[in-house]
Amino acid sequence: MKAFFDLKDPKGGVVFIFGGKNGQISSIPFEIGAEGKLSLKEQVPAVEDVYLGLPLSMLGLRMLEFPFAGMEKIRHALPFELEGMVLKRLDEIVWDVVPVGGDEGSRKVLAVYTEKKALGGIIAALREASMEPSVVTSIELSGILEGGGADISEALIATPPSGLEESAALAGAELSRPKPAINLRVGELQYAKPREEFGRRMKTAFVLAALLLLAFSIKSAIGIYFLNREAMAIEGQIRTSIRKMMPGRGAGNMEVSLMELEGSLAELRREKAGFGGLSPLDSLKKLSLHKAGGVVIRDISMNSGGMILKGEAHALSDVEAEKNAVSQDFRQVNVLETNQSGNTVLFTLSVK
């Protein structure tokens, strides 16, 4: 079953439960108290996935037009456009963007944002009740976008859906989408449950490996009878744990079990490599030591492949100087993009 928390205002709303007997839908009112506690009028059954829908009153909207059509490029340029257009600082909001028009050479988009602190409080209340949402969207907004009207601006100021049946239908449609219309669980509020579960698995695997190596060392080094029996008992317990965690493993002797576990750990380390990345402090230190004049770095993003630097410069020559300065400590620095905005050059550097 799935649950959709349709928030009518920051204090509460209705949660729709989908997937009961014969696919029926049930609705349960809920409130979020001043102390940040979720209060439900009825008990909610166990659900596999949870969505949170925000009302239009909690969203900020900006219609923008770009002279290019690529959505990935638009997402990179969006922070520069939003800065100065919203009352909050960019680090106080989370945002998403959805296309609403344009042609092959340009794109018209709707930028949607909300206050990070308020949304974080609501997510924390649902998490404490074991109902943490994996997606934060808005059925009012998705209903308007789904309508496909010629003038979305007029639709946005129209009265949003208020009927329970209409809201339930929109919530069900949003849950059935391959991808939600918008998702504001980004940045610091990104849904991290799968990553946390992976971390717990890694921790358990390394603890088991340490115990297995300890038991093997005790058995090999000490031939005293009672210690041998102790080691055999530990081996049996660890092999049982390995069989539960990795079916089909740990059935042979200690040496074979150790080789099997080492092979599994190697696979886990390769998976873990995808979550690793640069040393942030070391990289930031290097960037601060080699910086060209006339350049302001506005954004630094890091991943396992390297860094993306976004900033402003007085001229293209300043961008080239920044590239050369950064190249002193990094093996591959490329200028991905430059745009002239008045007397300022906006640029993006790729650093590996």
C-alpha cells in the first residue's frame, strides 16, 4: 500500500491510503502540532511508499525563459536566475523546475521553490512517526500542469481543488506517475534512506569480517582444547550470520568461508566507491591557494568524478586565468560554459 499526505496548510491535512482491499482508497485527517508531532485521527496501516503534497500557498513560483532547450543545462543555470528574484537566500530554499513550453531553440520553464526550514520540520514530523516521504510534490500544481492550458499563469491564480474526491484522484495520479511532476526532496533534504540502509549493511559486513578473522587467528595460534571449542562455537555463529546475510555462503570450513566473505567485501567496496569522492577540505584548500583576480566562485559541487565550479568574471581572459590557476593542482580543468550577462561573464569549470 502507498500513502499520500495532502497538506492543506503547515498545520495538517488529509492522508490518502491506496491499495487496500479491491484497491479502495481511505482518507484519514492528520495534524502537525506546534511541537512538531504528527497526530492522526486513525491508525495508518503499514505502507511501502509515502508521498507528501504541499499546497500552492507554501510554494514560490517563477516563470522563466531560456535561450536553450536542454533541461540539464537549465538546471545548472537556474540558481543564477533565481538569485535576486526570490526574497530568501538560495541556501534557505529548495527548488525544482518543470518545462511548460518553448521550441527547439528555447525553453519556457516554471521554477518551483519552498522554504527549506519549514519543509524540513514537516519531513521530520513524518519521519518520527515512521512515515518519511520519499517524494515532496504538489497535487494542486500537478493538476494545473496536467491540464495543459494555454496560459498557466491564469490557472495558477484560479481556486485550487478543494473536494476530497478530486484531491484523492490527483494524489492517485501522482503516485502512479513514473516520475513526479516536481520533487522538492533535493539537496540537504534529499531522501537518504536507501543510502543509510547500504551503510548499515557495510558496517555489519565489516564487523562480521573482523570477527571471522579473529576467530581464525585464535584457532590457528592456540591449540588448547577449550579454546579450540570456543573458536568452533564462534565459527558456527558467524557462519550462521553469513548464511542469513549472504545465502549460500559460509557453508564450508573457515578458510573457504573467509575467502567467500573477502570476495563479497570486495564487491561491497566497489559499490561503496560510487558513494566516495574527493577530499572536500583538501580540494577547497587547493582552490583557495590558486585563484585568479577578477573572479568570484558562486557554487562548488563535488562527486566521485571531480568538481563543478560556477562563478562570475569581469572578462573571458579572467576565466582563462582562473582555469590556469586551478590547473596547478588538478590534472584536468576544462571550461564547460561561458555566458555574457551585461558586464559580467558567467562561467562553469569542470575539475578532475
